[in-house]
Amino acid sequence: MNSLARNTVRGVLGIVMAAAANWLVNYIVDRIFGPEEEYE
């Protein structure tokens, strides 16, 4: 695999993993504390 393809795959996987980690943290916090209440 050449360097350009490797870096492209690494970048895409980095974005996907960051999004998945962010979603997982939000999910766990919602499970512990309940859904976030809306303030007006």
C-alpha cells in the first residue's frame, strides 16, 4: 500500500473512530445521568 492510500485510510478511520468515541461517551453519560433536560 502506498503512502497516499495509507494516509487517506488513516485519516478516514481517525474521523470515524473519533465520531464513534464521542457518540459512545454521550450514550454512557445519558445512561448514567438520564437524558439532558432542555432549558428555556
